[in-house]
Amino acid sequence: MNRNSGEAARVEDAVLTRAAQAGEVTALGLLLERHRAGMRAVALSVLGPGPDVDDVVQDAAVTALRRVGDVRDPAAVGAWLRMIVRNASRSLVRDSVVFQPIDDLHLPSTDAGPERWLEHHTMRNWIWEAVEELSPALRLPLVLRHFSTGVTSYEQIADTCGIPVGTVRSRLSQGRAKLATALAATADAPHGDTAQRIRASRIEARETLAAAESGHFGALLTERWSPEITLLRGNDPVGDRSLLVRGMDGDLEAGVRQRLVHAVAGRSLVVWEMALLNPADNPDHCPPSVAWVMTLDDAGRPHRLRLQHPRPVRAIQSLTPM
């Protein structure tokens, strides 16, 4: 590539990046196609040949969608995309892939002006509106992979959803493709306030834990959760409201406490990620954390609950506080 063609490419990158930052999905798609070969080459250089290469490149595309507003030099977007791939590939090698939660993305500094801050939140609300357009089967793996902090590996997602790891890969691939279509379809639709929904969910989580510690967990479930609430292990029902209450009360009696670490909140799906604090005289009573993965009914009440620990739980009776 000569100097003139290189400069022309940078100018075109800058135009497409600014359009993508303004919310044009087509522009982002063109950017990704222009740089896909370079992104793939970076993944190959770190990971070597294998299916993880395509997974990392696809993950980078979703990350680019969420973070394109952070690009400071639109003409250098190619280097930015390759950096995302390199970081994700290295994390995968370390077996500790972590995708930044959507509600904790780095906000532009206040001196960037209120317009930039507003654009950031508008983009976030738009993404969530598109996520809600996905089918439940595609939505859950995508949300866990990209928006949770602890249930991000294929194995953890497979265990939570009750599907094989290969199916997780397939559904993530389908979900990412359909997300682009959903983004285009919802571009002009009204978008809910994601930040407000997450704040409300965090309050709800803390109120739930407080009710449990005061002995009113069952009453709270009756008041706020679906009367048909079902605990699932994968896709299999394993208990109802009474099991949830027994499990919570049993762990509290053993001295275990939960503290909210992170919340993901959509209209149909909520994830509460909790740290588990074991008593000093029984530090191994529970794993160090648990994610409550809740599907909501039409009234916005938890209807189906899955619990995911960072490592297998010894027995169903040791379910940590629900």
C-alpha cells in the first residue's frame, strides 16, 4: 500500500468511525469487514489455528459495537480493533477472559461535554433495546458472555443454560448476527433508560438480601416474585419457592452472607452477581460467589431462577442463598 492509498484508507476509516459513533450500524459493519483480516491475523498470532480464533474476532465485534464511542482517533480505528482482539486473545490464553460490564464502561471525561456523555448512554440504551429483540435462547448466552462479569466462559454458560458447549458457540454466533439486524430495526424506536433500570435492580437485590437476613425472604418472594417461580438447574426444574426459602434460611443459619457485586438488568432478564461471605469457622461452606440468573414474566417478576457458581456445587442441598 503506497502512501496515498494509506492516507485515503485512514480518511475513509475516520468517516466510517464517526458515522458508527453516531449510531449507524451499517458503518460499523463496513469497518469490521475492512479490518477483519487484520483482526483475524492478530488472533492467529496469539492463539494459533483453531475455533477460538473466530470466537475472539466475533467477541471483538460486539466489544467494538459497545465501545466505538470511546475511539479518540477515528482514523486509527484499525489499530484500536486489533488491540481489542489482542487483549481478548491474551486473556483467553490466561483462561480468564473478562468482558467489561455494559454498565461499567469507561465514561468520557466531563470536559468532553454533555453531548458526548449523552451519546454514550443513548448507545447503551439502543444496544439493550436490540438485545431484547433476540429470542430467549439466543439472548441468555449473549448477555452472560458479554455483560456479566463471572459467567463468561463457554463452560459456565453451557452449565447455566443446560446446553452443550458447542451449542453455546452456535447460539453466540447466531446471537451476534441477529443483534446487528435488531440494531438496525430498533434504530428509530424509543429506547428505555438502561442506567435507571440497573439502579432499580441493584436496589431490589439489596432489599432482597436485607429481607432474607431479617427472616422475611419468603414474604418478599410472595410479594415481588411470580407465584410460579421455579428453580432450574440448566433447563431442568429442581424446586419451587419452598426450596428457595429453605436454601436461603439454611445458609443464613450457617453464617453465610451475600453482597451484591454486579447487576445486569433488561426487561426480560436480570443477573445479580453476589460475593458469598462464609463464616470464619467454616470458610469452605459455600463457593466464593454466585450469580442469580432470573428470567422475568410479563409483569416484570422473577419467574425462572438459575444459580451459577464459579465451580461445581457439591450437592443441590447446598444451593447458596437464592
